[in-house]
Amino acid sequence: MALDFIFILKAIIIGIVEGITEFIPVSSTGHMIIVGDLIGFRGTEFTNMFEIVIQLGAILAIVVLYWNKIWTMIKSFFKFEKKGIKFWLVIIVGTIPALVLGVLFNDMIDKYLFSSKTVAIGFIVGGIFLIVAENSFRKKAKRARSVKDIDEISYGQAIQVGLFQCLAMWPGMSRSASTIIGGWISGLNTAVAAEFSFFLAIPIMMGASTLKLVKFNYSTLNSSEVVALVAGFVVAFIVALIVVDGFIAFLKKKPMRVFAVYRLFAGLILIALILAKIIK
């Protein structure tokens, strides 16, 4: 069977979108829904599975970028050192809220919330939350003693960030934005909140991905779909590697309102496209 190069190109485009948006506070799911609608790459069993695979590509970028930290903490854990044990327990505690809600409501979320309309709402509400939270809590954190290293995060702060992470179950809200806001409110500085968000993404997204991937019938895949999966995974991985490094450097110098303003404009433009029936 001949390869469908247009189909593969669409997969690469979605991979680029995922790599750019997964770890910045603009919602990767929301952008994949919109771009997928615009280019006709959405709404099938394959495209649903494809989105999961490329998210794993983006997660692999985090593992590579933070491998030294991850490996150090793995060794520390198995040596029964307090630092390593606390690090992984904090990650587990931060993961629990989204894990519980995901297991309970995963099918309902997929059925009712994955639409352009809900994404538009998520973009706008999330943008407003970012502005309010940055003005109210980030400035206070600068005046007070904020947590400046991921090893200093307490269990209470982890559960608070984990609860905020649940907001990301609404497409368009953004897991990155939700966890950073939760981090600000609990007393983390922006860079630490973002890095904690990255570490929380590993078990959360791998768990959600495994749950969905085991249900897929792989015998139906054709050659174009196999190539699309590989290309999308690799592209998402490479783009995420580049973006994450730049994002952390940005957070150490600049405010987050640029992302909030982008979200507000994107939400309004999306509403206009929906009303014009360009996007369903």
C-alpha cells in the first residue's frame, strides 16, 4: 500500500503543535483539537491514539532533559536516603488527585469536554486565572520566602498543586498553567512550579496513556499510520526538547502575562471561528 504523504504531513504538524504547547501554559490538548479540526486530522480512533503517542514523545523530552536529577533521585531512593524518598513521595502525593479523578471520570471527560467550544472557554478562563494569580500570589511570593528548589516542596504544597492540576482535565485550561498557579498559591517560585509540573507530568501522562493505548486495536494500522506514529513521536520529542529549555529560561526573567494575553486572544478568535462555522 502506497504511503499517504498528506496524512503523514498532517501528523507531523500535530506533532509540532504538541511539542510546542505541552509544557507551556496554553493547553496542548486545546491546540491539538483546534489544529486537528482545521486540517482534518481528528475524531477517529487512530487520531485519538496518535495524540497519546505524541504526548509520550513530549514526556520523553522531560526524561532526557532531567535525567541526571531523575537518576540521582532513583539511586537516593534505593539507598533509603531521606532526600530521595521524600522526592518520590512528593511526586506521588501530587499525582493522586488527578489520578483518582482521571480513573473516575475519564470516559465522561472524553465524551463531553473534547470540543472547540469547551476549549474556547478553557482558553479564556485559564487566561484570566493566570493574570489574577500572577498579580495576587506571584508578587507576594517575591516578598516572602518562596520555595526556590524542587527538593524543598512539602507534602502539603504537593497536594495543593496536585488539586490544581485537576483543572487541566477541562481541555483548554492547560496542565502547565494549572500547576503553576497552584504552585504560586502554595508558595513556589515560578521556575520551581514549572519544573514540578514537568515531573508530575511523567506519571500522570504515562498512566493516562497506558490506560488508552491498551484499548486500541493495533491490527487495523496501515503503513501510512505506522509512519505517522513514528514521525509524530519523534517530532514532538525534538520540539519539546527545544521548547522546555527555553521556557524555563524565560520564566526566570519574564512574567507569565504574555501567555495569558495569548490565551484570551486565542479564545476570542476561536469563538469567532465557531460562530462563522469554520470550526465546529
